[in-house]
Amino acid sequence: MKTNDMQKKVFAVALLVGFLSCGRNPASSIEEYCVKRDRIEDVELRSIEEKLPEIHSYSTVFMLGDTLIINDSESTDKRFFAYDIKEDRYLGNFGKFGEGPGEIANFSGIVIDPVKHILYGMGYSTWYMSGFDIREALSDPEYKAFFKTRLKNIDGVSPFVASGDWLNDSTAYYEVVVPNADWTEFDNRIGRVNLNDGSISLIEDNGFGKNTESTLTVSLKNRLMVSVGNVHDQIRLFDLEGNLKKIIYGPDYTEKRHRPRYQYFCQACIGKDEIYACYLNDYVVNRSLAEDIIVMDLDGKYKKTIHVGKPICGMEYNENYNRLYLSTNDYPQFGYIQL
């Protein structure tokens, strides 16, 4: 047998072993493969529905200490609702919907400063970042959002931000979407966004190609960023400096995208010692939503799958009570999983 043929076979066997063991690919120090996610655990969502006013479907959730912030993106009145986890009580709402001064519409890219208790987001009708002092907003029914910054152009084009998390007193990490000049293609990058001056430092390509999407979550305590692929079964881990630590290919990973629209991961968050990511793995029909949560350790290794059995719209982790808080399109619409 020729030497080249032998080398090819040895490499192929080594690669196969990497796949079968859910372990690291010998050909790369940062690539890992997992072929099974078969440890399924059914859970029951404990309701907080009775403590809250009527809120529209498809609402998402955010966490500020022991306060759950609900984003009702379909409301034409107040957009945000606050619930005190410790006291188990509804605190009120804020964020007037509209196109006028201090009002918000098409508001996304939400992050919360946990020290100053300020919620930031981008209005896609105004194309600038606005903020709410949550404590003031809850105490004053007439409180209005304040202007924060406009994002600086990248290559002459206005970028916009999707999922992200707070980093420090002036900076957030975001999935930054950079359109081309005629808005026919979109480059998805992880970026460090300065909310004081609107400058953006792009870290690297998200690895999923043009016109794809991913969801970013950050843990300051664990010094970890996790980017989960919406259209590819792939997870990427970064340190807080933006250095790529690991790429994890799931059992259903394909380099080529499914057509029509297909979704793997969506919501994601990092807990005390685990990563949680909602997993659909199906074609998106009529706004399909995941009913399963993939649980991994902080190194990205698969531990189990939590089957909620309800379509999940939003998910956040509360460390003090070691709970996952969820919003769903079922009953209960809002509740938690005790971990």
C-alpha cells in the first residue's frame, strides 16, 4: 500500500473515533464532535402565571438579579413587565409603545446593565440605541426612554444588533449584523459595542456563513461567551477577550443549510456550571418554537436534554434560586424549572 493511501486511512479512522466518542477531533485542537443527545428528562414548569397581568404571546424574558423582566413585543401600550422572584410579586410595567419622543417600537437587541439597572436596546424604526432606568421607570408611569447612542457605520453601512449581553459600564457583546451595500446579504459577526460612542469592534466571523443567524449569551462570572447556531447544529465557545476556545459540531450538523428555513438552536443562557440552549432541530413552520433544552457543562460537553413539552419563547437563568425561567406559548405562559 502506498504511504499516502495509508495516511489517508489512518486519518479517516482517527476522525471516526472522534465522532463516535463525542470527543475532540485529533485534526484540530479546538473542534469537538458529539453524535448523540439521547439522555431525555421530562420536567414540569412551575407557574408564575397567576402573579402577572395579561401579556401577549411570543414574549421573551431577561434577568436582573432577582427581577424577571418580560418583553411583550406585541404590546401597543407598555412593552416591559417586571416580576420580583424573591417576593413572588408583580412590580409593574414600563416602556411606552409609539413613535414619539421617549417611546419605542420595533425594539430589540436588549441588554441590561446589572449595576446601574439600565435596560438598553435598539429601535429599528429610529435606528439608535435607547435606555431605561428600570427603577425610575417602574416608579414613574410617565417615564420615557432616553437616547443613548447611534451605532457607527461599518464599511459605509449601518449595522444592527441582535442577541447580546452586558460586559461592563460602557460595553456589551452582541451578535452584530452587517448588511452589504444594497442589503441583499448579511454578515453575522460577534462584536464588542461601546454604548457611549457607538463604536463597534468586530471579533470574528460567527462561523456559519452569510445570511445566517446565531444567538449569543455571556457569563461574566465564568468568563465565557457561547454562540449557538440557529441554522447549523454548531456551538462556539469564546473567552471574554473574544478568543475562540472551541467549536462543537452536533449530531445533525451539515455544512450546507437546509431549505426551506430550518432551525437548530435559539434561546441560550449560562448558569452556575451549565450551558442551556433551546433546541428545535426542525423546519420552521408557522413560527415553530423549540420544546427541548440541551444542557451542557461549561466546556460544551453534552449532559442531557430537558423536555419541557411546551413551545419556548424565552429563557433566563436565576443563580440565587438555581432556576430556569421560561416564557412559552402554552400554559403556563410564564414559569420556572427548578434545577
